[in-house]
Amino acid sequence: MNYAIVENGVPRPYTYKQLKNDNPNVSFPRETLTNERLLEYNIYPIVENTPIVAENEEATPDALVFTGTTVEQNYTVTEVMPIAEWNAQQATQADEGILFNKILKLAFIQTELIDQLLADNTISATDFTPAVRQEYLDIKAAVDRLKA
């Protein structure tokens, strides 16, 4: 639970530590410190009016509001991006994930195929340029690490 102190009708966040520091001659055992007791010091629990936000929105806290009997934390909801753009971005990210997985599977297939062709002497290491051979070795090393 968060608290606020109200001074001259204006609330501001307030902590248990601040209460103890501001009142050094008063004992405030946490287990007996009720909301009613805190009201004696103009300290109110903050009522969080947290809104429900869509996936393309964010909630930003407004200034605390003292209603006369409670302190409320309200929020402003803003659209991070238009829903159509957000949906398109999500679809693109999903497509990128699918494509990445397909490329990964192709790397597995490619290395197995090349290994088999090399083992059958259908092709030889000299059939590759040094740059292509190095690319193959790099891909094979990555695939082997993923297989482990």
C-alpha cells in the first residue's frame, strides 16, 4: 500500500520512514499503525485507479488528487501507436519468427546434406571456394552446438 500526506489540500507521496523522521518522539509500530491512526497525521492510503489498457496503449500516472476524503492516483491512457500499425508490427514480428525458424531448419538440412555428399564422395572439400567452405564450417559449428 502506498500513502500520501496532504498538506494545504495538496497530496504528495509519503513513506513510513518519512513519518518516523517527521515525528521522532512518537512510536509507530507497523503492526498497530492503522489507516485511522494515519489520518491523525493527514496521511491517506493512495487509491490506485489503474486503467485497463490495450496492448498498443500505455498508462501514465497523473498527479495525485485529494478528493477531501481520499487520495487518488489516476492515469492518462495514450495510444503508443495506432492499432492497425501495432497489429501490422505484431504480424511482421510473427512472420520474422517463422522465417527464422525455417532458416534454422534449412541450416540443419543443408549441413546434413553436405555431410552426406562429402561422406559419399559425391562432392569434395575442394569443390568449395575457401570463403564458401568457411561459411559452411561456421554454419555447421552453429548447428552442432544447437544439436548438443
